[in-house]
Amino acid sequence: MNDLQRFTFIQSIFLLFTAAVLWVFFPVGGALDLSLIEPWMNETGNFPLRYDWALAVLNHSWVKTLLIAAYMLILLQWLATFKIDRMKAQRFELGYFFAAAMLCTIIVGILKSQSAHACPWNMTLPAPHGFLWEFKAEHGHCFPGGHASTGFAFMTGYFAYRLSQPKRAYFFLCTGFILGFAMGWAQMMRGAHFLSHNLWTAWVVWCINVVVYALCYKRISAQKTNRVPSANVETSILPQV
């Protein structure tokens, strides 16, 4: 069994197993979702932190803008490889990183636009003694989590550098997971998403990356082979580890 076959087999098992876990233990609007989001609600079913500056402006706007700028930086570096000879060795990895990450966010956005699942803040009804959950709310387009996908898409770097630069690959894997989970949790505190929305977002992003990686494996493998010793002198301004 070669590396691609082994990778595809392991990832297929992992995706099937995690999908089953999410389906059984994290149904959208299930018991775990409700128990984890209710601490951020008041007795009338509203979310006091919905318009909190740190969550609504800093997290939802500024952090997302910074991440978009980071993706644009990757794109600019890819464009620079056509003009700067010493960066040519990085052309495929940078192009792959940007294209696959954008594909992840676009597909999540399309899924979200077609989803019937509403946001938690649109799913509560006032009641004489508190509030009730209304899971037939008409407002949809809230699943999976588009905001979290911007962070989770950074995990694409793991696939781009998995063979050629393992340390950098794991840097992007950890960074993407932490960013996506933190951004998604902040949205959950506002009432914009359930935890299941964000977990499924991570699953979708990972699944897309596995498929793209398998399709591009020959080129990724060749990139490792074609790297010369001088490539150890990093010219990229991406984070080093």
C-alpha cells in the first residue's frame, strides 16, 4: 500500500467515523446543542451577548478581515513566484493553499445558502414561564457555519505542506482548528450558531481537503521530490516553526 492509498484509506475511515459520531451525538438542535448554548441565554430566550462588541465586532468583523488579509497575502506570494526566481519552488504550494482554502469557504457558503436550519436566535418563542424552542422557524441559511469556515480553512496548509514541510503542515493544522473553533464558539455565545453547526463545518472543510489532496497527490508528491537544498532558506513571509 503506497502513501496515497494508505492516506485515502485512513481518511475515509476517519470521515465516516466522525460523521457517525456527529450524526448520533451532535444532531442539530439536539440535547447537547441546547445544553451548551442555554448558558448564553436569558430567561426570555434572548442572547444578551448578541451585540457584544468583542463578539460582534472584534470576532465577527475584525478577525475575519485579518484572516481574509492573510489569504490575500498567500495569493500575493503566489503571484510573486512568477517574478522572483528564488520563490518559484513555492509556487505550487502557495497556489494550492489559496485555491483549496477558497474552495472550502465557497462550498460551505453554498451549503449554508441552501440550508433550512435557522440560527438559534431565531428559534425561541416567549412563554409564560420562560421560552420555548421553535425548530420550525422560517429563517434558514444558518448551517454550516460560514464564519468558522474562514478559520477552519487554514487547515488546508496541512495538506499543502504535509509531504514537503511537516512542521509547517502541523502549524497550519493546529492554527486552523483553533481559529475555527474559537470563531465558532464566539458565534455560539451570540446565538448565531449551535456547536453542531461548527463541528459540521470542520468536517466539511476536512472532507473537501481530503478529496482535493487525493486528486492533486501526484503534483504534491513531485513538489517534495523537486525541492532543492537551497529551498531550506525560507523566502516566504508566512509564519515559521
